[in-house]
Amino acid sequence: MTEAPVNSVKTAAQYILPPSLVSKIDLSRLVTEVERVDNELTAAEVRAKGNGGKAAQPVLSQQLVDFLQANDTSLSDGQTRMELIKQLRQLKDKAPVIHMTFAVTADVASLQYIAQWLRQEIDPQAVVAVGLQPGLVAGVYVRTPNHVHDFSLRGHLAAQREVLAKELGALRGNR
């Protein structure tokens, strides 16, 4: 049995999340997919040894392909797959989550852009939890473990209530 080089073993904190992995749900799917691929490759290796044939390669999702490319990782070695599964589970449990509540459903491209920005500016492994609140009218609520930010039109208007009342009074002639 050959061991993987020491420098190829990464900790959960060292993995790079590509923009296609936006949420904690995406991370859960990634863990499940790597476990499925590990099972398929292990079974195929056993069958190939018995039949003397070549093992078929499993189908990979685009998210997994993006993740493997971003981290320069291969699934060819069973030991590497097991370590990857272990580290991905840990990453899924410890990744910082930014909760964002929108007035309307956000499109995938926008969420990917937001996730990429958060990873560049806040934390390289930040994931987004998306909510929907039609009462926001426009904008977003952003919630982190220790802060809540209201970037909605409703919140902005409420904060400017006195200024708006003064301006409306001036328009009516009530200075």
C-alpha cells in the first residue's frame, strides 16, 4: 500500500470553495457525492481485480469537478478519498454561515457572486443561507452570528423617517 505524499493531505481550513458551492446544503451534497463516488470506485476496483478488467469512472457533478480543480485534488486513491470525506464533513460543520434574506428569489449567478465576494472579503470558507421575506419590498437582511444588518428599502425609509417628515412638512408649508 502506498501512502499519499504528506503535502497532499489538507485540513478542512485549507480547502478552497469554488463559487458554485454557495450554501451549507451544497457542502452536504458534496460530502454525499464524494461518499457515493468512493463506494462506486471501491466496488469497481474489487470487480476489476476479479475480472482483470478496467474499472468504470463514476459520473461527477459540476460542483465536485469545480471543487477538485480548485483544490488540485484527485479521487483516484482510496486513502485520499477517505481523508477528503473526513475533512469535508468537518468543513460542512464549521463553515461560517452568513444568512441573507431577500425580498424575491435570488438567481444562482447572483448567489455565486455574493459567495465569492464573501470569501474574498470576509472568510475564505463562508457559505450563504438564503431566505425569502416578501415584506422587505427591496434589499436584503444580512445576519451573521453576532450582527444583523438591514439593507432593505423599508429599513432605509424607517431610518430616514424624521428627514422625510421634515421634507414633507416643508412641501406643505409647515416649516
